[in-house]
Amino acid sequence: MIDYGVAPPGFRLPAETHVGTVRLQVSDVGRSTEYYERVIGLRAIESSAGRVTLGPHGSDVVLLELREERGAHAVPRRGLLGLYHFAVLLPDRASLGRFLRHLGEIGAHAGMSDHFVSEAVYLQDPDNLGIEVYADRPRSAWRHEDRQLSMTTVPLDVGSVLAAAGNGGDAPWRGAPSGTTIGHVHLHVGDIAAAEAFYQCALGLDKVVWNYPGALFMSAGGYHHHLGVNTWARGAPPAGEDDARLIEWELVLPAARDVDAAVTSLSAASHHVTRDGDHATVHDPWGTQLRLRKL
């Protein structure tokens, strides 16, 4: 039983819900593919004119899809409403240590943080789209108070994470290993209350952390967050058709009946939902598209 968080007032997404594929619009698909392969460690799965799908090594699961819009504007430094970052979840701390060592070897700049529930590295792709690469701490190590998970941002103990990787010659980085997933998506929004109304009350995520300045974290099944939202780019416009941007992100639900129930809840809250077989798409109040699909 989960003894933290706040459940939605009506429909609640199943505990098995997780993030699926993230689709990005980029200005040069060749340049971006090279970056995601060389720096992030994904591998190209399929490629066609202006489109590439990528996933971890040893797996055909698509984590990321890149679509080219030649001349798309890079994300400005202050950000746009839409994507803040998407987060690549490695299967263990040793993998994160190998990834950190790899970044040092290729001279890639990254930010690094300890969030108590996870340890994370932050990068920007060639279009300035945000990326997090992280590893979770065991759930048994997570702490909570007054029904909120304890999450914060403090400096990462880089030496300890590198030590978890062992000797570099014995365990080199060979790319994102099988078991790597998209752990969460974090969005810039215009208003926290409106985001809560859409993503918790209408969609059915639990609130998990709500005292972080200017941010709200939500999840299914007690995870620390499948979705973060923040107002740190308040006043910026939504990402447009001519911008590098998040095209859509997916939540994967266990069964078609769960997609149906989510659609019913969203529709009851007056949100327009488009059905496509077992899939459904909906836009949040700032135009970010979410796709719901069954496993």
C-alpha cells in the first residue's frame, strides 16, 4: 500500500502506467541522431526520410523518435512552454557511473544533481532540448513526510557514482543497456493549478510532491514522478510549429479498457480527445500533446 501522495478525485491511472515513446521535432535529424548515439548512447532502430527512431542496445523498444523540420529554431535559453526535459532512466547506478565516465572521456558538458530518490545528469541536445539521464535509488530508500516524497536538488557525489561503475577497463560504457526506459517527462507550463486540474483531476495521476518551488510532480503507482511540471518559463510562449520541440509523449496503460476510462475522464472535464483505435491523443492547456495507448 502506498502511504504518500494524493490520489485524484475521480479516475485514477493504473499503477502499471509508465512513459512510452517521446517524439521530438529537430532541425537536422542527421546531426541529432549522431548526438543521441555518440553522447547519450542510444542506437538507431529505423530510419527514413526526415525520421529516425532510437532505443537502447540489445532491444528494439523505441524510446525516442526524431522528426526533422529543416530550419526549426533552437530552444531559447529561458525556454518555451512545452518540454523542459525528457528523462532516460538507466537500469542501475553502475550504468550511470559508466555513463558519467563516458561523458568525461568525450568532453561533454553536463549538470549533475542528487534528488534523494534518484541521481541525475542533465544535458542539452543540438537544438537545446533538455535531457536528463538518471538512475533511481531503491524505493526502500525513499523517504516521505506529510504524504509527500522527499525530493530536493543537491550536488551529486560524482566520486561515489563513478566508483559504482567499477574499473573502466573491466566495464566500459557500451551505450544505453537493455532495460533503459524513458522514466519521466518534465514540462514548462503556464500555471500549476491548471496543470493539476488537467493532469491529476482529469487524466488521473497522483500528486506526489507539491512543495517544490514553482513545480508539481505526479505519477502512477507510487513512482516519484512520471510527469513534472513547472512555471520556470512563465511568460514564454508555447513552442510553435517552427521550433525544435516536443511533438508528443506517451503514457502506456495496461489495457484498452484503461485507455477508455482515461478518455471518459478527460472528456467529462471538457477536454477534446481524438481516438485512433486503441490510442487516444489530447492536448494540455498549453498545447503539449499526450498520447495514451495500451501496452
